[in-house]
Amino acid sequence: MLSTLSPIAGMANLVDNSINQIDEELHPVIERNPTRSVTIGSVSIGSKHPIAIQSMTATATTNIEETTAQVRALVAAGADVVRIAADSKTDAAAIIEISKRTDANIAVDLQENYRLAEIVAPHVAKLRYNPGHLYHHEREKPWQEKVQYLLDIAGANNCAMRVGVNCGSVDPAKLEEFVKEDSLRPMIESALEHCDELDGRGFHQYCVSLKDSDPSKVISANKQFAAHRPDVPLHLGVTEAGLPPDGVIKTRIAFEQLVSQGIGDTVRVSLTVPNIQKPLEIESALKILSDIREGRVRSVVQFNTDTLNIISCPSCSRVENESFIQLAQDIKTITAYAQQYAITIAIMGCRVNGPGETDDADLGLWCGPTYVNLKKGSESLGQIPYDAIIPRLKTELDILIETLECPG
């Protein structure tokens, strides 16, 4: 239940940043981090601008008609920026056509092939790259050269950039510098390193994101980064937040703790939903920001990790079998009996994030076109057909529960 808390009720005006629209005695303006302005097409982010809301298409990028329709639906719901994944030259060509059919501020997720930037950049507003993915293409080339290439392309085409750091795909060189138990430092150091690289090369039209499926880690990582670089705009989100309503709750927890302290310039609520329900991400973000602005926040701001925790990635164009969404919903239903156990089940929809981002789960599933890869921690348990995965998962879950009830 939402409750009004006076300390945070005194921190408002986060969405429109307009002093004149509220009573300053009741709702003094939060002092946002002094982040610089970054232009993304027709919208600008940074402390002088309203917090922008984003989403990502879930249709196959090559399906131009459906992807264009989804972009329009997201914009109609209130999206300021819409991200589309590009994993091939065919995807890139489709994005060019989609950009002709909509006025949306399109951000392109370059995935594992950073060279696609030169194809799409003249037609979009923003390029997003993951430092951990730069190693997948032209592995013999230093990452600094790849970043220089991206900056040259972005600068020539007036594109903003996002350095997107994710918990399950961190720069492998950074992972080697820290103990395995410290999952945040590699993320933060990777982001800081790339900021230094971009700044050193004279490029400042960028923002950063540090995402994890655990809202407490999202809060900690972004607070630590903001303490080091209060000038860099931050894109906030809880990756693989999962199915609603749990996914919305996890995201709300992170946003309340960050936005209320002036951290965050653009946000996304990542939900596992069918394509037709994708605008729910925008609606949820608007509602969370509105509640923070008005002081309607949750009195308990910790997500309970001592019970069953189901993580699932947001539906996006990387998903190779649309059964993934129904599978996630079915797993949530059939595992309800294990609610009292501190077990994490991760369900990923693609080969890009699936292998790495299931490693830390007790049971992990990442979905291919015709089968599901089942894992126990980082150990592979095999490739299971979609019609057989539920009973196999339940068997593995029961074994885990028995281990917890009878340790040793």
C-alpha cells in the first residue's frame, strides 16, 4: 500500500521540473545532480530538463510493419525515446525504413556488432553500446579503437550515445580485476573508464546506465557512480525486472531511492509482457514518477530476497521464440508452492543476455528458437524442448528445496 512520507513528500517536481506548478512550501524542488544536457533528437536530458521515459520494441526488427506500429504505440503512451535492437545488416536496413515512417526519437542497441553504427547513425537519434559486448567483434582490436570509431560516427551524424553496463555482460577485463563476490565494482569501474575515454576524446553527448536485476544493487551502483561523476546523465532501470506486478514493484523501489535523491535523468521500466501490452512500461514509469513527485511512496523500500525470486528479461526484438513470454508466466504459476524458499529462477529470452545473466541464479533458463537451455548456477543441465521444460524445471526445483530443508 502506498503511504505519504513527509521527508519525501517534501521532494517533488521530478517529472516536469517546474517550480511554478507546485506549492514550494509543501513540495520544494529536489536538487537534482548537476548533470549536463544531452540532446536525443527532439528531447534533451540532464538536470535542466524533465526526466525522459524510454522503452524498447519487442517485435522482430525486420518486421517493419509491426515494429513501426509498436514504436507509434509507445510514443502515444508517452515514450520520449524508443530503442530498437540491431543485430545484423538486415536489422539495420529495417531500422532505416522504420525511421522514415515515424518521428520518434529512435535509439539503436548495437548488440554485438558495433560496425552497424555507420549504417543506422544517419537515421537515428542515439546509439547504445555495451562495453562488455565490444569484445565479441574484431577481438584482436583494442576496445579504445572501437570506441573512437563509434564517436566518429556519432559525431558526424549528431547522435547521442549511451554506455550501457549490465550485470550479466560486464567487460571481462574488468571482471578479472575484482573478486567474484564483488559484482558492483567491475560495473562501476567499467562505466567510469568509458566516461574517461569519451571525455578524453572530446565527446560529451552521452549518458550511462548501470543495470542489475536486484534493485538494491541498482541503487548502490548508481549512487556510487553519481558520487564520482555527478555531471554525467544517468539512465535508470532494473534489468530483467520480470512480470508485472513484481517487475513494477522492483523498479519502483529503485526509482524511489534514486530519483528522490536527485539521481536519474531518463528511465525505463523493463517488463516481461506480450507485444500488445508493451505500452505498460511507459504507463508504469509515468505512474512511478508521478507518485514520487507527489510524495506517494512505499514505506518499505527493500525487496524481499529471502523468498522465491523470479527474474525475467523484458520482451524485446532479440527474443527468438515468442513462447518465452508465456513460459515466464507459466513458471511463475507452477512455482508458487516454493514461495517461502530463498531461490532465484532466471528466465532469459535470447542468446545475447541469456548465457551470462543466468549464471548467478539457482536455476536459469535461456530460450533459443526451438529449445530452452536449462542451467543450475553456471552449470548446464542441457537443452530441453519447450513442451518438456516445465516438468524438468519442477524436478530441479524440488531437488533444490530438498537440499535447503535437509542441508548436508
